[in-house]
Amino acid sequence: MSELELLISKDKLTVHINVMRDSIPLQIEESDVYSLLSKHGISFGIKRDVISKMVSDVNSMLFPVLLAEGEASQKGEDGFIKLETVEQKHEIHSNEVLNFRNVRQIPSVRAGQLVATIYPSKLGIPGRNVFGHPIAAADGNPNPSMVGKNVVETNGKLYASIDGQITLSDKKINVLPFFEVDGDLNLKTGNIDFVGNVTIRGNVPSDYVVKAGGDISIYGIVEGAQIVAGGSIFIYGGIVGFTKALIRAEGDIIASYLNQCQVYAGKNIEITGSILHSVCFAKENVHAITGSLIGGLISAGNHVTAKDIGNASHTKTEIQIGTTEHNSEEEKRIRSEIDTTKAHLQKVLLILQKLAEKYKRTSILTEDEVLLLKRDKLTQTELTKKLELLESELLELSSKQKEVTAFIIATGNLYPNVNIQFGKYKRITNQLFHHVKAQLVNKEISIDIYSEK
């Protein structure tokens, strides 16, 4: 009789049998196999047909043989939201990063119109291991609430409460009113300051100011003007800034080209042409994939990509990665607030200490001192919670910066006299590079041939 051995997987979902080949031909009794399974507590998913075949023709079997197989649990489907407008239907899943570049295609809606449908997450399907024990299943992730401004939810459907345009911001679906100028800005239209989305079907001359709570779309050229948006900015022409144009958006900034302007984006800066002699800060990325970056300062949190960086005249061009103005200012703000809160907390603790010492000596506090004691204990609790929250924000900001693999890519040429900076590490190019990727490796900035794999 041959010796049998059971091989049970770590997840307890499969059982294989192996035979210690101490005799040929092999001999296995069916009762011995079932006894061995019973001895080890195997009771679910037993493949009886396999056992019968193995026993009847054991010498032709390739061991180990799968004898029992459990049922793995199945994670439930995640919830999602589906945009229902006729012009553009799109599903937004719970783990999706919204692509704000699609905002320009998002249509207008009327009050009462269906905007989106909520599809709830589904329960997971439990499994069972070979011992007959249930395996818990993870339920699908629910889609977070995406009800934004001027949107109401009724029975799993989102409706617009006003006439306006759909805007996706901070993972919320908003319907914002829109204001449209059918031509250039001029003395008749004046400056614009509007709560919703703004569309200008012409040019914005120098010294004009356009502000919007939502998105700004400009179909012409922007000169030395100020454009500020709570959402994204789309400039279908370019920007000729005359060194005084200021463009600022909480979302993306997308334009044909930038020339002598200051640009600040809460997300990405995407240019189809070139960026010339401009100061650009993007919290995430700066892309000019078919154009050049020449002169000025380009700063991004993650990546900078362009066809050419610098030029044959060796114009000084600065590229900074990982230390955007936004991150730097945010870190300064948090650290300053932490210092202020700690100083305030220290004063409160000192007062509480003095009151405690007096009570220990005299066993008496005046009515005013009792009120002061109660007030400062409450203040101590509030300041402690605030300090914990601020330190958590600082830690989160720091961890986000560390998670990013930052780089600079020039698909064409990287010219001499380009100042590259990753945090505190700097390097000035002194030769011509072609098709390269610059990144920080072991505290040094390396410039290597770029592979698109």
C-alpha cells in the first residue's frame, strides 16, 4: 500500500493529494482517501469523480492531484454614478480620479433635467473553504455623495435645480449658472465677476479682469489681463501677456500657448504649443508635449513634459519639481498655525497649573477663578484637537510629496543652461541632450535616455 499525503493550501481553498512512491505499481484504496480527508476535516468541494478516476487508474495519474476545491468569496461591485445627459454619457466610479479636461464637452442642462443616476454598490458573495467554513466577502465600495451646488437627489437620481452647465469639481456634480459674452471684452461689457461659468467668444484685451466661481472658456486670445477661476480655465487661443497677464485656476489651465505671463493651476497646466518667458506653477503637472519651454520658471508638483526645454541660444530656463508654490505656501501656513496654537496652548496650561497649585494650597478658588478654570479647560480641549488636526494635515502633505515619482521629460532636445531643481537638489545642464528623462536618484539628478516603455 502506498503512503498518501495531503497538501492543503494556505488559503484553505484547495487540497491536493500526493503519493509517496515506495512501490510500483501504486495501490490506493478509495476508502483510504476518504478516511484521510475526514481525518483532516476536509468536508467541502470534494471532487468525487476525480477520486474514483485516480483509484481506478492510479499509475497513469500525475501527482499531486487536486481532490477538493473551496469557493472563493467575491467582492461586491463598487457603486458608481452615470451622467445621463444626451451629449455625453459617462460613468463615474467610486475610485475614479475625475478628468477635468473633459469639462469643455459637458453640456448645459435645464432646471428639472436628469443629470445623473446613482447605481449603489452590491453585496459581496461569501465563499466556503474546504473545511466547510464560510469565507466573508467584502462588499463593494459605495460611491461617495456627489451632490453639489444646484443639484438635488431623488430616489437615486440627480436633477438640476436651475438652468446652467454641469461642472465636476472636488468630486461633486454642480450645475452652475453661466454668463456668455458673444465677442471681445470691451468698455461696454467691462470686467466680469460671476458666480458660475463664464464663456467669452472673443479676445480679452489688456487690463481687463475676468473672475468666475466655476470654469472660464475663452475662444480668442488673452493679452495682459487677469483671469481667475474657481474651476478650470480653457483658452482656445493663446496668452500674450506683455509680462502682466495673471492666470489663476483651482483646476486645470489649458491653452494653445503662453507668452510672458504668470500662470497658477491647482491641478495641471496643459499647453498644445510652447511656453515662452513665463512663470508657471502647477500643483500636479505641466505638459507642452508638442511645444517648447523657453526662458522663465516652470514649477510642478509631479512631472514636466515638453518636446524641447531651453533653446539653441542657451536662454536661461528654470524647471522646478516637487516644490510648487502651493505646497510651499500650504506647508508654511500649517507650520505657522501649529506654532501659534502651541503658544496659545502653553499659556492656557500655565494658567491651569497656577490655579491647580492655588487650590492645592488653599482648597479655595474665587468665583471668577472657577469660571476661568472651566473656560480654560474647554479651551485646552479645543486647542489640543486643533493641534492634532494640523499635525495630521502636515503629515498628509508630506506623505503626498514623498509618494510622487517626480521627473522631467524632453522628447526632443534638452539644451544647455537649463536649471533643474528637485527640492533642494540642483543641476545646470552644460551640454545638449536628446530624448531624455531627468529624475532624482540617490540624492543626485540623473539625466538618461528616455524610454517610452
